[in-house]
Amino acid sequence: MRTVLTFILLALVLSGTAYGEDSAELKLEAKYIATLDDWVKRGGPITEVQKTVVETCGKLVMLTAGTLEKVALATTQREEFHFRVDVCTKMTVNRVYPQPEFEKKEFVVMICDESKVMLFRKL
């Protein structure tokens, strides 16, 4: 019982919506996307990929996930979390340094149009 309550509380805290912070989440999302845009505008300094792009993508992945999805990504679905961060990173880097995967139209459609991950559509 204690474990169930812990997971429920964790899910509520991670979601932010339990405390009416929808607008705060949207502002934070806009800030993270602006950070990625700024990296692109500055020419995509390679030395900043890990600190700026990868870390910001990790924050965006967790911020844009649903309540239960956040718990799963943080615990049992770590490989899915890493996959989403990698895709976000590649999408951002592609804006400065073209990535071969994005030359294939079917790949772009699959990631940007057909994906169930809303973050990919936004990026």
C-alpha cells in the first residue's frame, strides 16, 4: 500500500497538473525549446551538444510526457527515455549539421507526423 501511494504522489508531483501548473509547464517547455533554438542560432557549437542539447532534450522528454509515462520513463522504460532524448538531440543537431536519417522522407514522416510522441511533432 505504501508503495502504491508513493508512486501516485510521485506521478502527481511529476505531472505538475495536480497543482494547477499547466501554464508553468507551457512556459518551461517554451524556455527549453528556446534554449535549443538559441543553440541552433549560435551555429550549433559542438562543444555544447551534451550540456545544452542532450540535457535540454532530457528535460523536454520528461516535461512533455504524461503522468504515468513519466513514472515509467524514470523507472521501467529507461531505454524509451534514452531513445526519445536521442531523437530530440538528432532533430536539433540536424538543423545545423544535416543528419543522414533525415534525408529519407519516410523517416521524417514516421518521426514527425506519425509518432505518438507529441514532443517529436512539436520539434
